[in-house]
Amino acid sequence: MRIRILTLNVWNTEGDPRRAEIINHGIRQLKPDLIALQEVVQTAKAKTLDGLLVGLALHATHQADAEQSVPPYSERYGGTAVATRWEHEIVEVL
């Protein structure tokens, strides 16, 4: 079995406001099966993960969905997220 894996630091919300759209376009071209993303801001105001994966048939989990507390500075620097072509579940959070 061959699996295409992508890892990317999306640099939180800094820089070009079109970043999520540009990354989404790149993901479409690369067609990865598994994606690991870093510095993804996911708050009530900024749903960056949703913008990165809009229109893609991927199942995603952000660390904010798994943790019981909000890490310091997460509204500025974000956290990690995983997206896959397959449904997945959280087994353990450390």
C-alpha cells in the first residue's frame, strides 16, 4: 500500500490573508492521504482548519477538539491538526 503524507506549518494567521486558500489549492494538487498541520489557529473566531480543508473529502481533528484545556497563546500561535482520507478517532491525548 502506498500512502501520500504531507506535513506543513501553516504559520498561524500571519501574512497573506489568502494563505488558507493557497494552501487548500496545494493540497488539492498533492492529493495526500494523511496531513499533519502545525500552527493551525482554531478558536471560536478563527476556524483556520475549516478554511484549509474546505471542499476536500478529508476527516480532520484539531488538538483543540481533543484537549480539555486551551494551551497558552493558542489564539495567536494555534496548535496541531491531523486530516486523513479515512475516519479516525482519538485514542489518547498526552
